[in-house]
Amino acid sequence: MDVIAWMEKESMHVISGVRPGRLIFKPNGPLVDEYEQSWDLAGDAGVLNLTVKNNKIFYDEYPDALARLYSSLTSHGGNYLVASAKPGFEFIGEGSPTHVGGASHGGFINKIR
């Protein structure tokens, strides 16, 4: 797994199967991202490969990651876990189609290097 996220009270918690640490965030904080959205961050911004400099948040591998995760976790009532597969992998289960070699649905990472 690449990114795993869940919500506790009003805060989003993010860990990674690839990077160490934990990031906790919520909207309406003192930091502003590239899309003029404001966030409150605590913990390790490196979990989402974010850079924070002069109260600005810059995205790298995960464009608009904070808003994407926030909207995923708050779009429906209830408690959810959001997980993304590492690049080159996908989640499959009984009865679900596989897409060997590509053609699967879009993922959390869509920035091509």
C-alpha cells in the first residue's frame, strides 16, 4: 500500500507503506497550498511528499493531496479507511477485474515523472 488515511474527529490521519511517519491535518489552518486552500498540519509532511516553506504547502507526487483525501473522508457519513496501491500495483478481489499492464482506473498519484 502507498497511502492509508482515516478520520478521527475533525482531523485526517495519514500513514504510508512507503514512507515513515504520520501526518495529521485538517482544513482552515495557517498554511496555504498551491490552490489557495488553507490547512493545519501536524507531524511528518513527508508522508505525502509535501514541502512546507514560509507557511506555503507545495505538492510533488500527489497533486492536491490534502483536498483529495479530505473530500474522500468527508463525502459520506460513517467511518472509512482510504487506501491507495503503490504505483504499478492494484487492489483486486474475488470477482473484480484485473488490469495487467495498465488500463486500471485513475489513482492517487497522477503526476508523471
